[in-house]
Amino acid sequence: MKAKKGFKLRQICGENIIVADGIENIDFSSIISMNESSAYLWQAIQDKEQFSTEELATLLTEQYEVDEATALADSQTLVDQWLKAGIIE
């Protein structure tokens, strides 16, 4: 998987929000809000050609006090949400 080009993480009013670059991409009906850990993971994958759910889980265990099984389950949930939102491919 990889992050689609044109989506940037911005902090707006204290919230981490994914926004599309360019006026033609503005669609306020599908704003994507991220918590601290998902924003951390989004930033970590920006320069990667490919990433896996397992890599996201490893990043979580390195950054937060979470066991591997929980990190893997959380990473899979996040990937599913990102796919549904259309911000990764």
C-alpha cells in the first residue's frame, strides 16, 4: 500500500485533519480527522513507496506502550479506514 498523492496532514483548531491539495479536491463532506497515533503513522508513511500493516504495527510499538497484537489489530483497522476514505492505494 501507499499514500495517495495530494493529501496532506494539517492541524486545524487543534485537530489533525487530512486535506486534499488543490481547489478541485475540496469536498467538506468527507473531512478525515486523525488522532495523535494515526497522524503519527500518516506522517511516517509519506515518503515511502510502499508500506504494510505490519510496518504500521511496528511503528506503533516503537512509539507507544502497546503490545504487538493490539498494534497489529489497530493498524488493520486504520488501514481499512484509510482505504475506505480513499487516501491510500
